[in-house]
Amino acid sequence: MAELVTIARPYAEAVFRIALENKALAAWSERLSLLSAIATDEQMRSCIGNPELSATQKSALFKSLVGKALEGGEANLIEVLASNERLAALPEIAGLFEELKAAQEGVREATIYSAFPVDDAQRKALIEDLEARFKTRLTAEVVVDQSLIGGVKIVVGDQVLDTSVRGKLESLRLALKN
């Protein structure tokens, strides 16, 4: 998989530069999401990998599946990817684009592991507290992990904030061991 990400990176960076110059990050994010969904379709993946189809045929097929008028940049991207046999890299291109977009907008991703389900009000309050603590905007995903026993464990990038009962017990075990 790393090879596909390596292949996708220059395309994602180029699309990001174009989107930034045209102040169209949100629009390109939507476009790449749609193109990625098309590229991950099982039937489309078999067409992309079919050596009997030319780059022009793959490009035309892809454009026909978009279902709306393509803008110049979008059509050019499809043609370039098809001619270089890189249409399969679209999901990675979209993912890398989203990472670049989030970095540009100052948004970081957080994963909140909770021993119990978190309702919307709790989630919102927790995110507000975390944004103040990390001094950045966050998008958060909540994952229920009953092995925590109680409390939460928060991962933001390479930082971990563990206030779970399991984390406290582990700290206590290590303190007693020493």
C-alpha cells in the first residue's frame, strides 16, 4: 500500500496547490470524494485494471460515471491519471488531499476512546475542552472500548491523554513494580 501512497502524493499535492490558488478547497474535496468513490467501485476497479481498455476509453468511462459537467481541472486530472495508469490511486489522492487541507485549515483529528457511549452534548463539550487544551480545531471520532472500564483515552496525532480507569491501574501497577 505504501507504494500507492507514494505514487499518489505528487498528484495530491498538485491538486491541493490548484485548489488553494483558486480558493476551492471545499469544492475539490467534494470532487475527489466522488472520484474516489467511483474508483473504489468493484466493477470500476476491474475496468481500471483491464489491459484491453485504452487510457482514452478508461478516461471516457470514468467521466461518464461522474454524472455531472466536469470542470477543466477535474477532467484534466482524470485524463492524466488514466494516461499514466494511475486511476486506482484516486482514493489515496483524496486521502492525502484531505490531510493537506486539514493542515492548511489548522484542523487536527482526534480519536476519543470511551468505556461507554458518548451522547452529542458530551461529545461537543469534550471537543471544546480538548480544543482549548491542544490549542487547535479538532474533528473527533468516538470509539467505544469497554476494556477501559471507565473514563476516556484521547489520541491527537502522536499525543495521548489517558484518563481511563485501565490507564490509571496500569500506572499504579508500574509504580508498585518499581
